[in-house]
Amino acid sequence: MAIALCPGSFDPVTNGHIDIIERTARHFDDVIVAVTRNPQKSGSRFSIEERQVMLEEVVGHLENVRIEWLTGLVVDFARLHGAAAIVKGLRAVSDFDYELQMAQMNQRLSAIDTFFISTSPQYSFLSSSLVCEVAKFGGDVTSMVPPSVAARLEAKFALGEDS
Ligand code: ADP
């Protein structure tokens, strides 16, 4: 029974994330999408509860995928849940340096391997932060995020929230 971990902040989930989760789910028996509290970024746009709900709405059709909150080290979480691998999406060379360093650190800490999936070309420019920037100024993000997420972004920025 091979379990994979897809960690990330998913703030909010985009079509690029969903593509990586769906493809991971084809190769592993079980996939845990681990939502981080996002320590290295200045502040979360959506609460961890909101991010979890959005993920559940859009990956609910995948029977072997579940959503959990991640606190602490990814490797400890992986060990606790019996995960055999961490799976990350790679968009561009700019992702590579950091992801390689992280994968090697995790390997050193726990001998867990990280598998990389290259982004589908139509999503290579997509990031949660950029999507939020566009939505904040009224841009159309309906081709970049699922409809439920687009609606939440619209509601959030219509209320004048800008965090
Ligand atoms: P972001 O970097 O957009 O804030 P996360 O921290 O939520 O995203 O990233 C979680 C995982 O999803 C990471 O492995 C990241 O590289 C991957 N990912 C994010 N956006 C995409 C995309 N458009 N295509 C492929 N992988 C992606």
C-alpha cells in the first residue's frame, strides 16, 4: 500500500495543484494532501480551514485522496501517516533550486524520497499568489482556478479584504 504526500499551502488551490494531485493519485494507492500553515510566507490569504474546504470541494471526486493539516516537519508527518514518498510539482527552473534543497534535506532527515512531477504546460505560469493578485484587481481567473475558488476570491476581494 503506497501512500504519497502532496504538501503545500494551497492558498488557494489552483488548477495547477489539482493537475498534480490527480496525476499523483494515478500512481499511488492513497494520497494525502497536506495543507501547511505557510510559515515562510508573510501571511495567509485564506485560513487553513477555508483552504481545506476549498480542496475538499475540488478533489472530492478522487476516492483515494484525503486532506489533512500539516504542522511540524513534513518528514515527521510522512512517518506518522506511513507515507512512502513526497510528491511535488515543478513549474520552472526557479522552483528547482529550492525544491532540490528541500528534497535533499528531507532525505537526510528521514530517508524519504521526493518525486517530482513536471507541470502541464498550460499551468506552468500559475501560482496561488499571482492568481490572488489578479483577482484582487478584478482580473478574470476563471480559467486558472475551479469555479468554487473563483467565487470565493471574488467574494473576498469584493468585501475589500486585501490580506
Ligand atoms: P505556491 O507555490 O503556488 O504557493 P504551494 O506552496 O501550495 O503553491 O505548492 C504546493 C505544491 O504544488 C508545490 O509542489 C508546488 O510546486 C506545486 N505547484 C503549485 N502550483 C503549481 C502549478 N501551476 N503546476 C504544478 N505544480 C504546482
